[in-house]
Amino acid sequence: MSSRLPAVLGALAVGAVVAVGVPLFELWRACRAPTSEACVWGKALLPVSLSVGVVLGLAAGAVAYAAGRAWQRHRASRDNAG
């Protein structure tokens, strides 16, 4: 399990950033003009955006985990060959 820990932690970090960061960044961008219609709708639909962000975060975390494990295997095979 300890060899998987860096990949798991990286995947969790990527998933959390995508799940929370993307919807909040979109809201921040829309609310540069606080009275705009985009800002009002963005605030109203923030729970929906966060829910969709969780799904996207899970997908991004899975991709990050697979990439991390592939990189670990590549590094281990390179160290064993040399």
C-alpha cells in the first residue's frame, strides 16, 4: 500500500481542486460584475455546479491516479534495468 500512497494522495489533491476549484473559479469569473445576470444565476446554481464538479473531480482523480501509477511503474522499471 505504501507504494500507492503518493499516487493516491496526488489523485485526491487533483480531484479536490477540480471538484471545488472549477465551480468557484467560474463563479468568481461571472461575479466580476456582481449585479450581472451571470452572477445571479451562478450563485443560484452553485449547489448544482458543485455536484457536477464532484463528478468531474472523480474522473480527474481517476486519470491522475492512473497516470501516477504508470509513472511509478516506469520509474521502477527504469531503476531496475539500470
